Amino acid sequence: MDSYVSHLECAYTGQHYSADGLHSISDVGKPLIVKYDLGRLGREISRSDIEDSSEPGFWRYSPLLPVAKLEDRVSLGEVITPLVKLERSAHLIGAARGKVIVKDESRLPTGSFKARGLALAVSMAKQLGVKHLAVPTNGNAGSALAAYASRAGIKATVLCPDNTPEINTRETEAQGGDTHLVNGLIGDCGKIIAEGSDDVGWFAVSTLKEPYRIEGKKTMGIELAEQMGWELPDVIFYPTGGGTGLIGMWKAFAELIELGWIDCELPRMVAVQSTGCAPIVKAWEEGAEFADFWENAETDASGIRVPAALGDFLILKAVRESGGFAIAVSDEEIHSMVEGIGQEDGLLMCPEGAATAAACKTALDRGLIGVDDTVVLFNTATGLKYPLPEVTSSIDKRVEINYQMFG
Ligand SMILES: *Cc1c(COP(=O)(O)O)cnc(C)c1O
């Protein structure tokens, strides 16, 4: 096994960098993107080789991934995440039954799609001989890093804002991450990590500040295409924080087209944010290339509580190129979708995933998308990591039971 990586490229200037050795960001401070020799890949690997692969989960797309040696692959039993059609709850969105499909990423190790990105980042760190990794996180990236790093025998340090949900910080600690709470925002955590690099010698795997997490998130796009018979939906709603997944999927589609593995129309990409933290939506509405820092970011959907994204221009470019849009929804709309989809379809969404459902409803209401469109929503984590409704009814076994109450 070898990789088809040809080089790294600055996503802003196009400047080339060698793929050997450790890299964070480009000389102009922008993300580095992994480039492949797709000509050679296409001659040596066919789509049916991929279909016949028996590798677990997204590792079936290994030719399109950067890990060169099987022994450097760090795996915790990844799965192909299912596509679950909304049936009984579709009316809550104003959609026809079965037209709105949830790609349920909650089934991945550590209960979130962060597993995809961190599996790749940790595997590449192993390949490159890194001994200590660090990440600033609002929750799910920390536990995914901790799990994969422990599995690889690499030390992981995780810095979280002190309002990070306790379930995330405990989960991170339980999976071997050296976890610390910081009285600040995710940016403050990132600053501490950046400034400590020389002293401690850790390598930061912050969103888009190393090239490989995107490659992991890219597999959502390839997987979706293969699951749909190498076709794609009309619209994708994606809960956008740092935007890794949206950028990654757009990259995946471009690579699949270049390989000739798909020739369908590409989906309209919709960046979904919260009204309490909507820097990308604001930049989209203003027609700007970059997004301004969002002051006083506040939303219960902690995965999309990201006031500044290094890849802002890449998110906005993908949204524009695809003919999509950016849209914000309130926490009230989010909670109502978590409740409704859970109760009517038995699918427990995380708030970020529920935000995509709420955005889909708004888009249908405003005529931004059509009722005949096939729509995919990303449920990016398990709803079990978030506060759940309290059970208030109790039964006293010593007194006569009033069975009317169960009717
Ligand atoms: C990190 C995260 C997001 C945002 O993902 P990006 O690809 O960085 O935009 C969305 N939902 C959940 C649950 C997350 O943990």
C-alpha cells in the first residue's frame, strides 16, 4: 500500500508544499489542502474496486486518503453511516414523506462525525512520528482525538472552554485525553496551544490548521455518493462550525468528477448556523469573501458555536459554486425539531443535526428549495450527549395502580 498524494497546496494562493513531514498552515496563514495524482489513481483503481472493498467504514476509500501504510491506520471500528428517511416527522419540515434523508453520523466511534477527521489526523501523526497531539474544542473533537490518540499510543492534550458540556469533557478524560477547562472561548484555548508548541512539543490538530482532518471529513461525500448509487441529492444541509465537512465534501465531489466516478449534477450546499453565532450567514448575505468575528457567540448547538473559521472563504466559495445558500435558525426551532423528530420518527438528533432540519423547513417555507428536491441532512452527533427531557411521572407500587393513566 502506498498513497496517491502528490503534494499539499495552499487553499488561498495555490502555492505547493511537499507532503513529506509535518505541516500546519501555509505561509500566508491559510489551510493546506491535500492533492492527489488522480490520473494515476484512476488508471490503477476503478470504482468497482472500491465497491468490492472489505475495509471497515470509510477506510474503503483508502486510495483517496493520505495514509500510506496499513500499520499506521488507526481504527476503532468505523461504520458506513446509514441514510434514514424522515417518514412520520416529515410534516414538521413541510416535506413529503421520504424526501428528506438524514445521514446519521451518530453511529461512528465516539458518537460523532469528528471521528472521521481525527482518525485521519491521528493516523497521519502516527505515520509522521508525532508523539503528542493537542486540540482546542467545544466537545466532540476532543473526545475523538482522545480516543484515536490513545488507540495509537500518542499523548493527547485537550483544552475546552469551561462551559463545554460535562459529558464531553468526562468522555474525553475517560478515553485517555489529558483534559483541561479554560475560562475563555475556543479561540483562547487555541492560543494557549499555539503558544505552548515550542515548550511542550505538541502538534496542534485544530480545525483546518493541519491538512488531514478535511480528508477524513471528505469521506462523508464519497460515502454518500456510493450509498446513492453514485448519484447525489439535490440539496445538502450541513451544520457549519469550522466548515471542515462542507469543504471536505465539496473537495470529494470534485475528485470524484475528475476520476469520472460520478457525472451527476452536484448538490446545492447549504451552510446552516445558529442565529446566536452566524458569521458565515452574515458574510453570505453581504457577499463578502471572508467572515467577521462573531461577538458573544451563544447557542446550545455547541458544535456550531464557532465565531471565526479559518476556512471561511472556502465555505463561502463552496456554497456559491454549488448554487447553495447560508441560513441561520434559532435555538427554539432547534429544540422543537429535536423533540418532534425524536417523538415522531424515533430518531434522536443532536442540536446541530436538528438545526439542519429547521433550516430545511425555513428553506421550503421561503421557496429557496422545492418540495420535489431530494434533501440530505447531516446528523453530526448522537443526541445522547446533550440534555434530555426529564421523566416526571412515578408509580407507587404499594397503592392500587390507576391503569387509566397509560391510555
Ligand atoms: C464540530 C461539529 C460540527 C461542525 O463541524 P464543522 O465541519 O467543523 O463545521 C457540527 N456538529 C457537531 C455535533 C460537531 O461536533
